[in-house]
Amino acid sequence: MGYFQKLPPAMNPDLAIDLFKSTVMFALYVVAPFLGVTLVVGLLASILQSVTSMQEQTLTFVPKLVALAGLSLVLTPWLLRTLSEFTITILTRMGTLGH
């Protein structure tokens, strides 16, 4: 039987699409907190600029930068755990596709 035994299924278009879809969804899942915080801080800075009639570009950039830096520090453990789990999952799936 040896050489002619049934091999595991190879990569097909449906599997490739599924891998691509899960990767894109995971990327959105990881980036969403950063986009949300940037959106809220930018909106608050814009409202502050409108109310005070100050049109300084750094008033929107610096708060976003500080908020993203703080969020990065807070979410680092979650990001590392989530990215590690996803990497292990993808590498395991790739290992089952080999011949």
C-alpha cells in the first residue's frame, strides 16, 4: 500500500478563499480598537477646534498619537496572545495541507 495510500486534500480554491477570508477578518479584528480610538479622539479634537475656532494641525495629530501610544501599551498582552494564537492556527492548517 505504502506509496499509493490516500494523501490528504491539497490546496484548492475554496480552501484558499477561506484562508484569505479568515486572515482579512482577523486583521480587521486586531485593527478595530485602534481605528475606533483614533476616530473618537479625532472627532473630539475636531469638535474642540470648531468650538474654539482654533485651526492648528497639531491639535488633531498629537492627541491621536498619544491615544494610540497609550492604547498600544494597554493592548500589548492581548495583541501578542491573539497574534500568536492566529499564527499557530494558520501554521497548523498549512501543515495538514502538505503531502
